[in-house]
Amino acid sequence: MNRFLLILSFSFLLTNCSREEINPYPCLDGDCSTFFEIDPLVSPSVYQDENGFYHIEHHGINYFTIQGQLDELHPDYVVNGVPIVETAYDSDYWVWINGITFTVPLYSVLGYFTSGNFNNPIPVGNLTYTINDMAGNFPPLNIAGYSYNPNSNLKQLGTYSKYNYHPRQQIFFDNQMVGDTAKILIETKYPNDIIIEKEINVIFK
């Protein structure tokens, strides 16, 4: 009987040790966490109000950058210096192109010129072109950096940054968006199915 209890106890200890070796907690500090913000070096006028909304002004650059900081992993989840982490970006803001119109000048073969060297012709009128159904040729664009089409896998929509502790993602922002708001969705996946979700709310100015 004593021998049976000894074998049972030894087996229990081996089982506990093997679990600890195979499945250590993913993050070194014992609590996986993330931090994300809009990079102030790329958008120097950005600020966060008391409600947590980021206010960002358009200065001619059609993007801003979200930078992140992830917790370091236990060495068991780092392969050849590469951490097994993944960050996905999505948003609730889509850009549709319904049509585009542009105007070009018209010139006459026997027209007038601004100088005697005949290098600068004077237009005799304008012609306007309109291209409709642009959405059929260019699918809707999410400002997180991906497009949607009927063949898209809805479970894999988004843009991804993998295998680094300092993910960075550029977000589309042009002057037509001024006055709107957007929600940037960020999902970080650590080993052992640990998922952390964050939101960045943005007001375009």
C-alpha cells in the first residue's frame, strides 16, 4: 500500500512539473498588457481630451501612425529572437469612391500664345470628364489599410503586425475626413490564446 501511494505521489509531482515546463505564462511580468497611442512625432498637434478622444489635425499628410508597446514574452515563446505575438488593426471608417470628375483645358491648333517663343499656349476653353461607377473598379477602403471585396474572408479582415514588441500602423487620413470621427480597433494575440482588445477614438480636425 505504501509503495502504491509513493508511486501515485511521484506521478502527481511529475505531472505538475511537466505542465509548468510546457505551458509557462506567456508574459515575463505575469500579466500580459498592451499600450497604444497616436505617434506625436508624426502628428505633432494631436492631443487626448478628458474623455479619452484623440483630436488630430490634417496638415497635408494623408496618414497618421499608431504606435504600440507589448509586454515581453517568456523565452519559451521567443524563437530565434522573434516573439510569437500578433497585432491586428481595424476601424469603423470606410472610404467609398462613387465617381470622379476632372477638367482639362482645350487648345486650338491655331491658337494664341503668351510669348513669341510659342511655348505657352492660351486655352480656348475647358472640357470636363466624369467617370462613374468607381466603386465597381475600386472596392471600399478601410482607413486601417485594407479593401473589401465579395471574396474577402470576413474573419481575416484587417491589417497585421507580427513578431515584434513595438508594432506601428499607418492610418489613412485626408482632408475630406475633417469633421468626422472614427474608432480604431486593435487586437493583440499572445500565446496560449490570450487576446487583448483596445480602442482608439479619433476626432478629425
